[in-house]
Amino acid sequence: MERIVSGIAAALLVAAVLAGGAAARPAYLVPERDPALGTTIVRIAGDTGTAIPGTKGTWGRDARHVYSKQAPWNADGSLLLLQNRDGGSPARLLLDGRTYAPRALACGDEFLWDYRWHPRRAQVLVNVDKAGRELCLFDVLACRKVASWSLPVEVDGIGAGEGNLSDDGRYLALGNDDVVFVVDLSAPSGPAKTGPRFDLEPCGFEGDCTIGNLSISPSGRYVDVKFKGKIEDTKDLHRILEVDPATLALAPHTMSAGATRCGSFQGRTDGWIFPLKHADMARDPFDGNEDVIVGGRSCPGNKLGRVVKVRLRDGKVTALTDPAHEASVAHVSTRNRERPGWAYVSYFRAEGKRHSDEIVAVKLDGSRTVERIARTHGTSKGCYRCEAHPAPSPDGRRVVFASNWAEGGGGSDDIKAYVAETAQRTTTNLPARSPSAESARHK
């Protein structure tokens, strides 16, 4: 069982909160404490159609961060980026990373397309242009390109929208549906210094091997290629390529024959690993800082806990949560580089299940230790942008998430960003909410 350290008093407090009905949406920039989980929730996007303080802009109906695997905070946590859509202006907005006060991009947002914060340089974004032919470093405060490289082929953004840089900020994996290659960002501006292009081979099932996304690992030693097939054998399938440190050439990395895989891929050791959904990569301090990938279990019939870790060196699989009465995993983020050893996870709503509609932090050591952080209070069925997509700050003390705060109602298209602020602590699972208690809360 996951470790329990909070006790009966907290369980009674949760019961009281549930009996009192659904929580009202917090006012803009007015912190509200969650009495059950001990965290503070702050709405960091204003009411739709209202003026954005300190700028000439207006809040849109959809004002939130990008995605769980794309860090919203910069390297030192001093800045935070939001998207401001559906009637909002500007389309991208900088906030103070600690007070959440808005500050407009100095030169508009037309210079950015698919971007990531540089992991070491606080003012710098790494950006691929819309045409997929230029990679640059962009100083968001000085409003200028720091460096720029032309790419050898047209690429699909940064890893098809879900890639990240190596932890030292030097390496990046780019590609399209046909090829993938590694870029060395330490080279001077001009033609990009890249490794040889690796042809993305069919996964073995004709017509169902479309590339979903790709990314280099935190150490820069591996590239994860994730497929988005729909059939049982290819859904959430991952293949790991190893990077030659001298030439940056890519090749399938040989996995342990004894590592757990799924279905017809169980015997395929040439880079294939256990299938994971919405996974992110990290370095594991409990295992010699090995590169690992953490995601939601996606192997039909498998009974592991729903949050799973796979070691990239050999494909070893470790279940990180208890599967008993566990809700389904939505998204996973490991953008907490200064707090290694934890993955931040959101769960879908499932009445009577543990972690239903919650965001938690899961320890990577296999102890099944879980920190409960926040409830999203949202309804996301049929609304992708309404999903929470939690993403932690570099130090892991704050987590940004999206919500339409439509819990108990008929749904809403007013999607805003929220931050759960919490001290680092080890908490517990409280008993699962019963269907009757959930129903009472919605009346």
C-alpha cells in the first residue's frame, strides 16, 4: 500500500469538506487554502474580457500554460509563461514567477512558435520557427535572438511539441515523421551542428506506426521516440535510441531480454520498452542518476500500479503506485529538476477511486510514497484544454494546472491557470471518496 502518514484527523477533515459541497472558484490572485490537503491555490489568470494589469492586454477565455512536459517556469523560477487564447491579447504572456503579476513580452509574441525555457539561462527560450527550418535562442527580456541555426531538414517543432533539452542545455532531438537527429547547441550560429539523420523505421505493424513525439533524455545519452498507433500493439509504444557521444549518431539501444514489455513486443529488445502514456523523462537519484521515463501504465491486462518507471539503460520496469482502487492517470511531469526523485501526476475523475481528480507527487524510489497536492475541480470530458496538465516549478514547491472549475455543473469553456503552492512534505493517501459522498457533494 502507498505510505500513510497523515492520520484520521485529515480523513475526517476531507469528509467535512466533501459534505459541504463543491468549492467555489478562487478569485484572481487571491490565495485560498485547501483545508484538506494543506496547500494554497492561486488563480493566476484573470476573468475573461477584463484588462490584464500593467499591460494593454485582455484576458481570453482560455488562459493557461501549454502542457505538462513543457516547463512553464524558467530556469530559476523567476518568470512564468502562459498562453492567452480565445479572445485574449497578447497571445502569450509573461508573469512574475513568484507573485504572478503580468508583464507583457517586450516585442510581442510573433517571434515565438514552439519554444522551451533554456534549463540554465533564465531569460532565454529555445525556439523552432513555424516553418521548421530555424532553431534559435531568444532573450525574452531583451527581445532579441542570442544565437540562430539553420536546420538541415524541415522539423515538426521541438519533438512534435513534446520534446525537451538535455539538462545541461546542450543537446536537443529534432525530427519529423521520417527522420530524427540530435543538435549540439554549443556550436556557433550558422548551419546547425547535428548528428547523422536516423531513419525512423516501421514498428512492425503496417499503417499504424505514426510518430507521436520525440525527446532527448536529461543526460543526453538517449532519444525517446513515442508512437501514436491506435491498435493494442502500438498504442503508447516507445523506442529508445542511444546517442553516440562523439558523432551524435543514433541507433536502437539494446534492452534486457528479461525486462517487462507488452504483447507482441515482449521479445523485441532492439530499443522497445514497456508502453507508457503521457510520459516524461528524468534522472533518478535513487538509481545512480540513471535516465528514466515515467508515465501512465498502457499495457492491456497488466496489473501494475498505474504510474510506472522504466530505466532507459535496460528497460527495467518499476511500479510506483498501488493499483488497488486507483483512478486512471492523465498526465505526468518531471520538470522539477531541482527536486529530483519525484514525478508530478494528474488523475482523471473516477468516483470511489483513490486520487480521483487529484494532482499528486509520486516518489521514484518504488516505495509507493505519494504526496497529495491539489484537486483540479474541473470537468474535462471532450475538452482537451480543460485537462489539468500539471507542471511543477523547478524546485517542486509549486504546480501550475489548468481547470474550467466546472465541477458539479454542465461544463464550461472558461479555462484558467491555477497554481498549487506547497512546502515539500510527505503526505498520504486518504481513504477513497465513496460514490455516495461524491454524489452528495454535487447536489
